[in-house]
Amino acid sequence: MTQEEVLLICQLGMGLFWIITYLLIIKQGFQDKKYGMPMAAICANISWEFIFAFMYPQNDLQRIITFLWFMLDVVIMMQFLLYGYKEYKKMIPRKIFYASFFITLAVSFFIILAMIHEFNDIAGKYAAFSQNLMMSGLFIALFIQRGNLSGQSMGIAVCKMIGTMFAAVGFYMYFRTPLITIISLATLIYDWIYIVLIYRFYVKYAK
């Protein structure tokens, strides 16, 4: 098997398992009437996907994958705007809740554009790996904050980790840098911690 074939498998595996992750988040969100992805992760993801689907598209296959991610993240964003306020209404007014979301979305968008310029990275790899690490930490924080699995599931955790593994292997073969390697390993560690936390919750409460 050639390196190009392995990279194609990694690209398809990454795309497929993150699509499944997003679909499971959407399904669980509607089922529980809870958002399944933290605000900062939604803003970073949807900004990256818009930029690299429409402004700096990559090869045809990746453009299709990125566009599918973007469309699914639009639904996840709508779930956050629909269900999110009820978790924060005791702390902040509705207007501040929505304003904070759209400010975070704008800030995320311009930070990613700045990273493209700063690192001369028209493929968006540094931003993508950084926000994937952030998402892994935020999923753990969301689970701890809620103390239950509303909006989340073992399937989401496992599929996210598998998607990350495909991405990590592909970039390790093709674009190996100390920074991306460290971020990849850290993300996989946090994804594993997330899976363990969910498993322990199932063992303790889902009897």
C-alpha cells in the first residue's frame, strides 16, 4: 500500500468518524433537549469549516468533507441557541447569552484567519489540531459541569477519538512537526479520559 493510499484512508476515516460524531451529537441533543457541544468548540469548528469550505478550499474530497462538517455544525449551533439558555438563565440575561455566542463566533473566525496568516498555513492544520484539543477538554468540562450524560454519549466519545486517530496518523506521515505531534497525543489522551469518565458513569448509574 502506497503512502498516498494510506493518506486517503486516513482522510476518509477522519471525515467519516467526525461526521458520525456530529450526527450522534445532533441525535442526542434533540433526544435530551440539550446542546451537545460547548459554545467555544461550536464557534471554532463552524468558523474553521466555513473558511476552508468557501474561502480556502483544499482538494475536492476534503472540500466535500469540510462542507458536510459545516452543515452538521450549523444544526449543532442551532441546538445550542435553542437549548443553551435554559442552563444559564439563572446567571445571565438572555441578551447577554446570545451576544456572548455571536461575539465568540466572530472572535473565533478572525483568530483562525490570523493563524492562517501567522503560520502561513493555508491548509488550516494548526488551527484544526488546536481546536480539536480544545474540544476534547471542553467535552470533559461539560460532563463534569452537568454531572450526567445529557447531550453526550459513549458513541460520541469513541467516534471522536477514532476520527482524531485517523487525523493524527495521516498528519504524522505527511506533515510531522513537534507541535502537531504533541497536540495530537494530548488530544488522544483527553479523548481517552473522556471515554473513561463516561464508562465509569455507565458502570455506576446505568444499571
